[in-house]
Amino acid sequence: MTLSVTAPSLTASSGATHQMTDAWRRQTSLRRVYTVLGVGLLLAAMLASMWFADEANAGHFFDRLPHILDFLSWLVPKDWNDVWRALFDIASPHDTGTQEYNFPLGRIYVWGGFYIPEYFELMITTVNVALVSTFVGFIFAVPFSFIAARNLTPHPALRLVVKRFMELLRAFPEIVIAGLFAAIVSIGPIAAIIAIGLHSIGALGKLFYEINENIDMRAEEGLRAVGANWFERVRFADLPQVLPNFMSYTLLRVEINVRASTIIGAVGGGGIGEELKLSISRGFGAKTLALVLLLFTTIFIIDQFSAWLRRKLVGEQAFMMGA
């Protein structure tokens, strides 16, 4: 009796399993077809756009492709010691009165015979632009993040306005904002600070409010129960929980802003980027290599120091996979 009941049920279960397997196979095959078709269309569009760009370009890309590394020939200086001379503004024996070897003319004299090399002074300007703009971004992003957080906002309508405002600030690249403000306040570090600072407000604000939406709400609820207002709850219940993570993301933003200030400097934002652009365009190999070396070393030091400090703030476990 038991066997007569079990056998049909086993048969029905086996049939359902076969149907599920067949359906899964059909779905997998259909996905593969769509994937191949999508990749094929993407490659066709890419090749078509490359062909169009090549035809529209005055110097055809594929014709010039064998010469892509020709610029390295003028980057190799006649004397490799000129790289160090350019970096520290030391006179070169190859100086013939041209701008290519006029290294001592860039010295910034501080007191007596003591001077700061020109490129170091420009690098300090670039780092200062990054630090000031990051500070501006942090100051505005912190209050905006508490207003934009779903669980902490004082009013839903105010949250919507602040979120849209931060999206607008980070929608445009820093270089576009810098070009706009350069027309208003003229070229220089001020336009770069405004551009990077505005973009940092939007970028940091988004990171900060996502942190705020994941905090432990028990301290917030406790202060609310004893009659604390919104500012008191943010100050004493919420900010102490999130401040280490805020500082970690801010230090990461400093690294990003150093690179951004270099790029903006190339379009008139001051600092080392402008000098690097001029050296490359004029074919000054020793100066270009000196600037690249200084820029790489500075960014490497900032990255390492920032990573060390962030580990101290949020703990080593935050940097481990699966933590």
C-alpha cells in the first residue's frame, strides 16, 4: 500500500525536476544569446565610432599609431643630472640663455642666500589648494549629511532639497566648475579652490549621509525621550559615532583633491599643473621629468600617510577583506 502511494509521487517529483532543469537550460541559452548579441553590438558601435573619429581627425589615428612613443625621444635629457638641477634650481653647464636650462631664475629667496626651489613652491601651492578645498567641503558636507540622512533629517522636504543640491554639485567635473569661476574671479588658485571645494561638498556629503543612515539609533532615541532637540541629538548622539569614518573619507578626499588640483592647474588654476603643461608643450625634457618626479613623490607620501592615519582612525579591520 505504501509503495503504491510513493511511486506516483516520486514520478511527479522527477517530472517537475526535469521541467525546472529544461526551463533553466532554456533561460541560460537565451541569456548567452543576448550576451553575445550585446557584446557584438557594443564592439560594432565602438569600431564605428573609432572609424568616424579617425576620419574626422586631421592626423589619422591609425596612421600615426606607430609614432605614439616618439615623444619619449625629447623626454630623454642630454644630461640626466639636469633633472636634479631643475628640481633644486641649480645652474646647468648646458645653459645657453634659453628657458630650457634657466633653472636658477625660479628660486624663491626667503632669507639671505636661503631659497625655496620653484617647483617645491608650486607643489606647496597645489597641496594647499587641495587642503583648503577639502576643508571647505568637510565643513559644509557634515551638516548637509545629517539633513540628507533618512533616519536623521528634521523634515522630508528639506532632505529632498539638500540631496538634490549635493547631486548638482557633484554632477559637474571640477575642471568645468573651475573654467566657470576663472571667468568670474580670473585664473589662479582661488578658482581652483572654489571648484574643488564645491565638488567635495557633493562627494563627501553623499558618503557622509550614507554612513549616517547606518548608525545605531539607540542613543538618538534616548536623547529624544528626554526632550533633546535635533541639534543636541546630532551633536551628542550621532556625531561621536560617525566622526572617525567622516575623517577617514575626508583623508581619502585629500588624495583625490591633490590630483584634481594638479589637473586644474594645467588650465590656469595655478600650482604645479600649469608649469607641467608648459614644460611638456615646449619640449623641456629635464624640467618635465623633474616635475613628474616631484609630483609622483608627493602623491605617494600623501597616500601612504593618509592610509596610515585612516587605519588609526577606523581600525585595521576596516581595511581587511570581508570585515
